[in-house]
Amino acid sequence: PEQRRQLILSRAKGAYELYRREGGVPTPPVMTKLLAVHAEGGDREGAAAVTQSMLQGGIPLSPITCEHLVRMYVKLKDVTAAEEVLQSLRGGGLTPTPETFGILVRAHTHRNNTAAALALVDEAHKGGVQLSERNLKYLRAQCNNQGISHPAIPSDPEEWVKQVQDVRKKTRAAPRRKVQELEGKIWT
């Protein structure tokens, strides 16, 4: 995996250098893609260099670029750095994407830091950001286990499926029990 990661990163660098040699201008989409490659590859130094290049070139960081950085830091198990990226996004007056909140909510949940995860859910809720079910699923279960209910965490949307399955199990078992009772009466 490490060799493959290095290969992909070197190809991305080579493609960007070729793009620049041929007169390509570093636009926000190009730089965001380059940052995404470095972030996905876990290349902290490369991502920092691309971020610095963006800022020096007058390309502001966007919520999407910050999402890439947050994802990278969480993958590298540096939640503090991910939180700092979120702080800088807030400081710039930008609203984080739902996925940025979700990545951090999941990271805090998996580290059993329920209070920090709920604080992020509160912030997202107050900002009108709707978190996806996959980002809330484990936090909801953790809160249920700890006896915590939170107004910004909706009930489990799959609960009705579980209830239908329970009813089906009971209704399937009832006729079998009746047949067994009748068989017992007939054979005795």
C-alpha cells in the first residue's frame, strides 16, 4: 500500500508540474483536486505545501478544501489538527460541509468522546446543516447505551424495519404453535 500511495502521489505531482509547464494556471478546482490527492494519500507535508501555494496564489480555502484536510487528519489519527482546520474555517466565516461535521462526529464517537461529538451535532444543527444518517448512526447507539437523548439526533430511521421484523417473527411463530398444540391433542 505504501508503494502504491507513493506512486499515486508522484504521478499527481508530475501531472501538476506538466500542467504548469504547459501554461496551466492554478485555478481553485485544479488546486482543490491536487490537495485532495495529497490528503487522500495521507501526505501531510504535500497537503500543507498545496495549501500554502493556494493561499500565496490568492486562492482562498473553501469548505471543500477544508473537508479534504479534516478527512486526512482524522485518517492520520490527529483529531486535534482536524479540529484546528474546522476552527480556521469558522474563523473565515465559512460554513463547514455536512461531511466535514460528520467526519469529526464519527471520529469523536469512535474515540468515545460523546460530549465533543454532541457539541458538533449541536453546532451543525444551529447552523442548519443536516448530518447524514451514516454520520449519526454510531453516535445515536452510543447515546442510547449511555441513556442520553439529544434533540438534534433524530430517532433511528430503521426502527420501523426492526419492528416489522419482530411482528413477522411473532405472526409466523403463532400458527406453528397452534399446529403443535393440535398435533399434541391428536397423537395423545
